[in-house]
Amino acid sequence: LAILMLVGVYFSDILDGFLARKWQVTTRFGACFDLVSDIFFVLLSYQALVIMGGLPMWMLPMAMFKFAEFISTSYILSGGGAKGGGEAVPGAAAGAKDTLRILSGGGDRSGAEAGRGIPSRFSPVFDRIGRLSGILYMCVPAAVMLLMRFDSYMNMNATIALLSLSVCLLAAVSS
């Protein structure tokens, strides 16, 4: 049942982005909301897997750090700290600040995004390795659930630890 739910999450995430681009109804708010939803999904599923004993405990703070870093660097690289775009906050604080703005509906009130809670100069900034590590962070819960399914046949702890470490190392290269 959990694996079917994960398939549903993945399918709806891919379908929603595909349809938005196909019908040309993409917005900055939609892109940021999708990003926040993906981060929420990953952190919630990692927490559940840590509690179940399927994922090493260190993986959750690593994912939290990587997502905070991504939001912070996106804020800085998209000009969020530039004149008129709000003040730059060093480190993960900028990511937390903008995530809270997005979720609370606050932030700058200019342009087409007025009233939607997206700071006017914030835009996610992806690099290829970072995008790949983000995709892998999303895939880890399904991989762990499948590996846990076969745990009675063989010990998968080393495999899961290696998978987790590999994703974190790829994310570090992106950093």
C-alpha cells in the first residue's frame, strides 16, 4: 500500500508539471509551490522511514540541510538579495525565511505574483547535478520501501546506507 501511494505521489507530481507546461499555465507560484511540496514529501517520508528503521537517522538532517541550502542559494542567485528584492540573509536563514514567506502568503507584492506569497525576485536555480540529486532524494523512499520488502531474504542495511551515502555525496558535489 505504501509503495502504491509513493507511485501515486510520483505520478501526480510528473503529470501536474507536464500538464502545466503543455497547457502553458505555468506560474512562478506554481513552480515554487511544487518545490515546497516536493521538499515536504521528502522530509515527511524520510522521517517515517527513520522511525520505521528503514533509513539511517543521519539522512534526515542531511536532506534538511540540502534543501535549506538549495532555497538559500536560489534566493541569492536569483537576485533575492539585490536592491528592491529584499535583504539577503546569509546561510540557511534565507531559505527558511523565503519558505515561510511562500507558505504564509507574505512577501513582496509586485507583478503577476502579487498576493501569492512569492518574493518578487525569488526563483529556483537548478544545476544539472543538483537536479539529479533532487530527483534521487525523491526516489530514495521508494527504493528503501522496495529494499525493505526483501529484508527477510537478506540484510539490506548496508545497501540502504550505501544508497543514502551516495545521494548525499552527489548533493555535496552539487554544493
